Amino acid sequence: MSGRALLLGAVLLLVHSPLAHAMNLTGVLLQALDADGNPSGPVWHTSSDPGARPLGFTRAPPRLARTFPLANLEGELDRWVTPEAHIATLFWQYHVGEFPPAMVLNLYFNGDSLTPGISAIVAGGQGFTNARANSAPTTLSLYLRDVDNPGTLAFDNSSERAQLGAAFYMPTAGLNDNSWQPTDFIKIDRVGLADLLPDGWPDGVLVFELTVGPSALRPTAPPASPRAGVPTPAPVMVGPLSVSVGDDQWEAVPTPTLDTEPPPAPDTGEAWPPETPPVADTQTPLTPTPAATEPASTPAASGHADTTLTAGPSGTGTPAAATPAAATQAPARAVTARTPAGMKPTPGRR
């Protein structure tokens, strides 16, 4: 076998192996309770151990619940769960008069059949969210041993977090009001009292939702030493998982955006904002200096150009931009000296 074939085989083995996934569901147990919440009646589990009745498990959609193969038909349950919402259906058989008013639902993860990762009490009756945390100090292991009860609806293995969401159960026959019973769950026979085979009697079903997402216990990198001028980023907070029912389980809630325009003014029949009457200008505006009739003078030796004042918006004098005097003054007009007849003009005078 070539090296390329060996590498391909190793990759396929890693992908399909349960060890390649961070979380595996490896057991489910149901225990009947009486009206006061005390254990009373049979126990069902996905294990092949004969100490309890068989419990069929499938992740098929409701329309395939009658025919889809059971995941634990050939032995122990071992199903990897990816980060998404999973809907599972459990099938269990009971005697006439044994249908319980409430049940304990235990889920076991990653091969730990002793301590359940999730232990919940599911009340009977109409409704999809009838599950609450099991507050009893002890509960059953997958093999019916009394163990400490974690009393939680979530299991976190520091890599991923599984949260129990919707959970409800019902008989598939005998309901007085079939309007609440899904048509896909009417008179289903998948398991019996002794094995995972039909026995001619309708089963009970329990449907639950398991939402898997990022761990809330995932370690974060230690904060870096602060450097001058570099802001420290805010810590990332991991909130509780959001669970729901239906096809919109991961529908994001749109974040409201802030208005970029001010709200419209109220309609009072008047101008808004009210017009302010103009204030009379009590100052006399400055009148620009008329153009000189003398020839332009030479700028001073300091190099500074002459400036003139122009009238500003409020009537006060505002210095205009500094420009050479020759550029701002009108050109000088030629002046003709008038002298009486017979007289000569004096040099240096006009």
C-alpha cells in the first residue's frame, strides 16, 4: 500500500471516529415519577443491560420516525454531537396504567455512564418546554446505580457546552384530544417491553432538543503586559446558549441601529425653529477709503504692504487681506498744471 493510501485511510478513520469530536452522547435514561415527583414505576435506558426496559433512540425527523433505524439497535449508544441544535426522539413501551405523570431524563456524555451530565424532570401534559433541573440529591447511573446528581440542564467539558432545551412526552395512542398530538406520532410501534422490536402495542415517545455551542469554561490566553499608548482590549464574555423550538433555532436577532437624522419637528402650524427677527445694526459701517488720486507710493523699506479696511458683516471694520498698495489703489490720473498766462511753473510744483 502506498504512503498516499495510508494517509488517506488515517484521515478517514480520524473523521469517522467518535474520538475526533469533542462531545459524544453515550447514554440516555428515563425514570417514571409519581404526581409528587418521587420515583415510582419502570426505568428505560439505551443500554443493552437487562436491568431496565429498552429505550429506542433516533435523531430522525418526525416524518421518518416510523422507519428510520434506531441508533442503539446494535448495542450501546454512541452518537457524536456537533455544534448545532439536535432533535432526538425516544421510544419506550409501558403497561396499561403505567403511563407516568412526570419523568426523569438523564443524559450521559463521553463514555461516562456513571454520572449524568444533564439530569432533568420533564412534566407530562401539553407544552414543549416542560423540563426543569432535577433537584434531587441523587439519581441513577446508566446501569441503575444511585449516584450524586449534578442537578443541571447543561453539560460543559471545557471544549463545548450542551444545553437541554425543549422536552416533552406523550403516548402515541389513547389521547382524548388529538389536536395537540403531532400526526407523525400517532400509533407508533418501534419497541417492546423486552427488546428493541415491535410488539403490537403503541409506544410512548419523548422528544428533546440538545443545543451544542462553545464552552463557557474555555480557557483564555493570559493578558499581555500593558504597553504605553496601547489600549488593553476588553475581555470576551461567553453568555448562555439560546435555545428555541423550530426551524429558526439559530436566527439572529437584528441589532437596532441608531438614527443618524434628528427626529422631525412637531407640526404646530408655525415655522420651526421660530424665526428670530433681525437685529438692527446700530453701528455705522465703515466706508472704504476712496481711491487716491496721487501716484502709488513706494512700499516702506520694511517690506510691509499697506492694508485697507473693508466693512465686515456686522458693520465693524475688518482688515482686508494684506496686498501691495499699488494693487489696491486706483491708478493715478494725469494732472495738468494750470498756470496763468505768461508765468512759468515753478520746478518741483504742479
